[in-house]
Amino acid sequence: MKDPRPQPIYRKDYRPPHYLVDTVELYVSLHEDHAEIRSTLEIRRNPATAAGPQPLVLHGENLELQSIALDDAPLPQGAWVSDAQTLTVHEVPQRFRLSTVVRIEPQNNTQLEGLYRSGETFCTQCEAEGFRRITYFIDRPDVMARYTTTIEADAARYPVLLSNGNREAEGALPGGRHFVRWRDPFPKPCYLFALVAADLHCHAGEHVTASGRRLRLEIWVEHHNADACEHALRSLQRAMAWDEEVFGLEYDLDVYMIVAVSHFNMAAMENKGLNVFNDKFVLARPQTATDDDYENIEG
């Protein structure tokens, strides 16, 4: 069992990871009583470490491992070992592809870290170490990878499937299900990964960058809050313009999304391209919002 007492981590003890992950391909299949996560990682030995060949150690908690393969070849059980917190592959080459399939139960995830279901919404909270509760990974912020995420779910119950990056493909599947694939071409740490599956309303707008790029802005809320998003949208447009004017920085994706729902367990999580908020920090109606409410949303 994991020790519940926080353990200090000191900067003086920092060591570079033995391995780096270049790309992550996730296929997340959501069901009412479980989720299946298929992961393919492109991994290489870290040239910044002087150590020779080392076992590959991945973090993972509350994961039911279904299969594991190295360069598409299934690994025999003696080639790896797992415990409550890690998956270790004893011998790996300098570059390789590791594929795993795990099963988790988001509906029973009462810690609200990783992937969990609250009401009729699947949501993630990966900061600081929640990604290891979704799939096996080197769960530390100095491992930066490019992500492609495909989400599959029931089309009627979860018509909105969101993740980081740009929407690359979508379509219908047998049995009343559907999928959406997202690709983020820029490396990020796994604690900035995000996923939302729900039935939500989209309040959309756009921002034209200083270079003339047209960005789509989307605020996703529960349907009864559809009339409370306009101030947040205008605040977002002003914030993006301010970043460009002050720092000369343009947003790098084609779409910027905010999900604001009442049952998100944190105040806010600023994931790459898909911010998730508790709705009290985003929504405002002229009939009920105070000046402080408007200022807090803007600021």
C-alpha cells in the first residue's frame, strides 16, 4: 500500500531520467463500469545520463495490466515485473516502442486524481502525479512528449469528447458509439494532459492573432449555464491579445478550450489547450454577478 504521508523531494537529489518519451499515442475507450486505455510510447535512452543500460521503470497506480509488448512483440512475464506503484521492464534497447493495455474504473476513483467520473462527466486531474493513474508512464515533469489521443464513448451520453491539441478526426462507430482524435504537436509534461467526456454546450468565439491567424475559442458548460459565458469569452480574447502585445507570444494551437462544470474537484487546472475550471470561476450573469465576480473572471 502506498504510504499516505507526503515524502519530501529535494532539488539537491535531482537526477535526469534514464529514458525519455518522444511520442504518446493513447486510445481511451470509456464505458459505464470501466475504461480501457491503450498506450503506445516511443522511448529512447536519455543521452544526458552517463549510466549504461538500465531497466525501464514506469509509474502506475490502480491499473489492471491487460497486455504489454516491446516493438510489437508480446513480452513474456519474466521480462517484466509490476507492483502497486511501478512497472519495470528488465532489458530494453536504446530506442523502442512500448505498448500497454490497462483497465481502470473511473466511477470508483474517489481520489479524483487521474481519470474519474463525476455525475455524467468523465474528467481528468493529472497535476501533480495523476497521469500514472491513467496509464503506465515516466510520470515526472522533465519528460516531455507529443500526444495523440483518441477517445471513444457512447454517442448519446457523451456527445462531447475533448483532449489537448487540435481535432484531427472524428466519426461514428458500431453500437451507437463515436470517437474523436486529438493531436498536440508540441511536447508537454504528462501533468498537463487533459480529457473530458460529457454532454455540454459550446459557447464559441474567435481570436485573430497579430500575425493574422484565426483561432477558435470554445467555452464548454452544462446546458443550463449557456447564457453565462460571454464575459469569460471576452476576458479570454483580451488576455490573448495582452500576451501578444506584452510578450510577443501567439497561442500555438488552432483551438483554445475551457471546460467549466460544477463538479470539477479543483478550482482550476490550466492544461495545455484545455483548461478545466469549477464553473464559479468562469460563469457570470448580469442579474446575479457582482463586480468582484466579473473582476475575478477577468483576472
